[in-house]
Amino acid sequence: MADSGTEAPKNIDVYELLAICFEQITGIAWVKLGFQPDPVSQSLSIDLVQAKAAIDAASALSTLVESVVSSEDKSQLQTVIRNLKLNYVAKSKEQAELGPAE
């Protein structure tokens, strides 16, 4: 086959894929915490159970990726997780003060 001048696709790098998953799951965590609108419904709502699951998953993914990224990127990953956890705690307290939904 003649060379068409295009590069062959590169192999999937697992760490790049994990980083993409990290970005996606942290985005979902912010949606579930009620800080960003749901991309489908465009509404804001809080689902702390799903937010916690997303934060826990993001934390696990960051642990896997930290070993192959720069110290600056590692610090950024840790900052994102810390911010999510702090906001989760704040939203949990807020929801507790409001009481059960009617």
C-alpha cells in the first residue's frame, strides 16, 4: 500500500486514558454536587450519594496516574480531589441543616 502521508494511529496509553477518565468523573462530581448544570437536562440538582461515588472514583484514578505525571500535575490532581472533598462536606452539612426533602 502506498504511503498516503498520514501517520499511523498511536497505541492507546493507559495513563492517558485514566487521565481522561479522571477529567470526566470530576466533571460529573461537580454536577452531582450542584455546582454545574447537568449536561443533559441543563438543571442544577444535588445527589450526594452519586457525588461521593464520583469523588471516590476520581481519587482512585488520581492515585493510579500520579506515578507517571510531573510533580506540578500531581499537585493539581491532589488539589482537585481536595476541593471536591471539601465541597462535598460543605454540601452535606448544608443538606443536613435543610432537613429531609419533602
